Amino acid sequence: MKTKLLILLIGIGMVGCKSPEPRKPIKTVSGSYTNQSIERYKQLVAQEEAFIKEILAQDTINNYLISEQGFWYYYNTQLPEATEKADFGDVVEYKYNIKDIYGNIIYSEESIGVQTYHMDKQELMTGLREGLKILKEGETATFVFPSYKAYGYYGDLDKIGSNTPIISTVTLINIEQIN
């Protein structure tokens, strides 16, 4: 009897020591929703950029430059003799405003005030962060940011809606070089 019990316990022990097998998912997702979302976003970006180009083509006064980062700008005040641009870690003081694509003021320069920013060490709207890197101390430029360089899908949760391109005139007041 003891031997039968011992054999039974050894048999249970052998079955119980089996390595765990991974469970198979109940439902698999093919990724088609993600692919459709990407395609919708690409179409949205293409439509938005075409719309911005139409608006810019109507402005015959200013000569718009296209940045490598995907936005347009022109200089209101350009200082060719200035050489220093803000670099990683530098502290900059600047002022700016925000307008809709038709030039209507959303946030005025006075309501925003002078801002201080540690280059690439603080959160800042993507387009504005990249625009500050273009400017030299004392320069002013007007930037046209597509929504993905501005406030994107969510907007600013106040006055700027979802997927809204914006125009911003930025003046770089001071650069404090940090080496």
C-alpha cells in the first residue's frame, strides 16, 4: 500500500513539474485599425499643408522660407551681423503671439508676456522650440505652423481647437549662453 501511494505521489509530482506553457490570446488584432489611422493622418497632413500653401500664395508681400522641420516662416527683422543662435541648454527670453491661419489674434503678445526657456530642457510647442533655434538675438520672425508642429490633435484645451494650424510672430530678446 505504501509503495502504491509512493508511486502515485511520484507520478503526481512528475506531472506537476511540467514547465508552464504560454497561453494563446483569445483575440488577435491584425493592425488594420492602426494602418487605417496612419493613412487618415497622412491625408489630413497633406490637406492641411495644401491649404497652408494656398494661404501663403495669397501673401505677395512676404518671402516665405521652408524649414527642414516642416513649417514656413519669414523674417520681420533680420540681423545678418548677429552670429549667435541658441543652442542646447542656453536660456532664451522671447515674446510671441498666436494667431489663427487667417491672422486673427488668439493670444496676444501682451497676454502671454515675456517667456524664459531653457533650450531643449523644458516642454514647449514643437514648432516654437524649433523656431527659436533659427533666430538670432534681436531677430523677429513670423512662423506658420501646421497643427502637428503646433498643438496637434488636442489643441490647447482652451482657445485653439483640434488640428488647427497657427501663425506666430516671435521675437528673440536675449540668449544667455550656457557652456
